[in-house]
Amino acid sequence: MNLPFEPFCAPLLLGSLPYADAVLALEVSRRYAGELLAWPQLWPRGLREQLLAQGAAGFPGLVIDEAAGQVFVDAELAKQQIDIFELAYLEGRVAAVQFSDREASGLFELLRQGSLDGVRAVKGQTLGPISLVMQLIDEQQRPLIYDEALFEAASQFVRMRVAWQQQRLAELGKPVIICLDEPYLEMVGSPFLPIDWDDARDQIGVALQDISGCRAVFAGGTIDWGHLLRFDLDLVIGDVYAHGIHLLGAAESLAAFVEQGGLVGLGLIPTDAKALAHTTAADLVEQLGILLGDLERAGVECRRLLRQAVVTPNGALGALAPAAAEHALRLLAAVSAQLRATL
């Protein structure tokens, strides 16, 4: 678990919010999900705050063309810079790949404010190594996953990035959760991804190996929970709103994970605007109750599962209109409260 407390279905944000103002975004985060406080990623501020550009900022050879809306790696420039990067990696100089305020204004606002009354843990996040090399391309439009050297460098890069985040967040004096966002992990094992689950486990293991806090992965979509729950992780977050059946299919692995103290992120709050408009907290609690009943019959100790669970959106909130995002946040807080009332 690697948290000094059980979360008991506390609300947890995945990161992105549809605000350009870091002070406002942090205030909203604290209002609805302040117990486990995630620094907000502010997509409306521009390309540099969006997931790929933010996650890749500082990578050897990276080019961010804000005017054209492009993020890619210049292969020649990467060759010139990779030796400097490798030396920093070998020497453990994680600040060599730190975020700047241009890429992570929400993080720096959290560090500036400092006051954390009522906060029990703080959460940092970045794009994980699998999704980074699947999305990041060279100037020939070739994903870096097909370049062995750059793939290895990406895992090392993420390792340094998350270690730096842990160091900075630890300054706040609270337990730290570090989460890798892996939206492309659902493609592992398919013909479209030239790696298998053992490779994915190894790469994510490298990225998180320096983390002494809570090691987490968010993987949306039709993720194979059976494989993911066998990774060396403290917290696994997935979409149970649209894909709860996949969690049920991994009931045996889930039961073992929970028995070992693992934390489960129940991505129960929809992030689709149409679904949000027709959903209530009672609907979501009822939907989860049906899934929990099925899991209980399959051998999962669901009361313990809920003690070791957090409730999250099932994806990013940053692409929603602010009013829709706040509705999702109100649902998040309400679902958490209703579930906690049963424990």
C-alpha cells in the first residue's frame, strides 16, 4: 500500500482540469478532492501543459512547436544531447529533467502555497514510458517505441522525472503518491505494439524504482487488469464506469492484490459530457454495487476492497467545459461520501 492509512474511498483526481488559472484550479481541487491532493494540469494554458508535451519536456532532441501544435524528437539533435542526458542519469542528477513553471504551473502553485490543512497525501503525475514512446515521434513520424536506444532513454527519463517530483512534493511534509498516466497500456499484447506484458512491466518498473512513496499507474480503457495487478505497484487505477467487466474478469488477481494490501482506483465518474448530464451519484453507487456483488461472488473481499479504494474519474477532465468538469467533481465528492457512509 505504501500509504500510512487506508483511503476508505477518498476522492482522487487524475490531474487535468479545464482552467488556465493555477490558483483557481488548485482551489477547486482542494474543495472537491483535497484529502489526497493532486496538483492540477492546466490544459487550457496551451500545448506545454498538455499531457504529451508536458510529459516529454526536457527529453533529448525534443521540439515543441506551439505555433504548429507539434511535439516531436529531432533525431540528429537527440544524438547530440543524449550523452549529456545519460551522464545526468548515471550521476542521479534528477533536476536535469525537472518541470518548469511553463509546463507545470499547478505543481509550482502547490509548492508556493505550502499550507496543507486537511490534506493527508499529495499526488504527482506524468506520462508513463509506454505511452510516451507510443505518442512521441521523430521527424519521420516514427514512434520512438521502434528506436531501441530512445525507448530505453525514455524509461530512464521518466524515472528521473518522477524521482524529481517525489523530492519536491516531499518538501510539503505529506505522504507522496506518484502516478504514471498510461493511456496506451491497453494496447500491450496487440499487433499494434511491439512489446509484451513482461516488457511493459519491466519498463514501468524502471520508471518507478526510485519511488519510496505510493507507486501508482492509471490505465484507462479496456485494460487487462489481470496483468496490471501483477505489476510491482501500490495503487492501480482503471475505468470501472465503462469497463467494469474487465475488472470482474480479473477477480482472482484482484483478490490477491487486495489481500496483499494493494490499493485500487475505481474510475467511476464518467468524463463524457453527455453521460455526465444524465448521471447521478446514486446511479453510480448502484452501478458499483452490482459490480461489487459480482466480485464478492467471485472471491473478492469487497468490504476490504472499499477500505483500500480511492474513487476517481474514468479519464481526464481537462477537455470538458468548466461547468461539466465541476459537475463531475461534485459527483466525485458525493459518490465518495456515499460509499464511505457504508463502511
